[in-house]
Amino acid sequence: MGSADVSTGRRERQEAGGFAARLRQVLKGHGSASGLAKAIARSEGAVRKWLRGESEPNVTDLRALCQATQTRIEWLVTGEGPRELQPVSSAESEAPPPLRHSSHGTLDLALLEAVMAAADEQLRAAGLELSPAKRSALIAAAYDLARERDAVDAQAVARLVRLAR
């Protein structure tokens, strides 16, 4: 293992520690690891590994975590921006019209195309081919991040691709 591999591993552990610390903060407001595991249909052992920084959730689990705890993906993954999702008004909670994204209003097609291009580039670079379910979860999570920032962050997409493995 070269020095670049060692520093990459160290950086990922530090990032995991940041993620684990943020997840512990979320858990304080949600109850127990067991309760969170039930809410997202995962094992308590998996949630405890995430809390200890021994592993991280895949993209599907990350989205489920954020939905169950009303936590923004960007904050949970990077620590940036506000932690909590903005409450949805009763008018927005009605059935959305076509081309509407549930938590952000009208779908920004140009941004979605940019997200898909960035995800495709990162997947090619990682040599990954994902199932349609994992790919759609990856695109949705990356789109949520891009909408929050109003731009595609290639590093955030790369991190989500690593979580999709």
C-alpha cells in the first residue's frame, strides 16, 4: 500500500468519524439505535456500526435515514448547511403535478442532467455498474445535494458513489 493509499484511508476514516458523530447527534433526537433501525428497516447492528464509524450506509439507507429523521443529506454527509429539512406546507403536501420533486418543487432538468453526467463519470472512474434501484437512489441523493447547493459538487457525488458500492 502506497502513501497515497494510506492518506486516502485516513481521510475516509476521518470523514466516517464526522459522519458517525453527526449520526449520533441525529440519533439523540430520534431515540435509540434500535428505534432508528426499525424506522429504516435495517438491523440494529448495521446502525451501531455506522454510529461507531466502522461502516457507512449505502445511498438507499442514507436517503431512508434522512427521511426518517428529517435530516438533510448534505448536512449528514458533509456537515455543511442546516441540519433539518424545511417543513413542507400543507399545500405542498398534496399530490404533486408531473415533473415535480417531492421536497424541492419543480424538477430542474438541467441540474438533473448535470447530476446524471457527474454520477456517470464517477461510476465509470470507479468501474461500477449499479442496479437500477441503486442507480436511481444515487441520482436522487446527488440531486438533493445539488438542489441544496444549486450546483453539482463532484466531490459529494464521488462520496455518494463510494457509498453506493
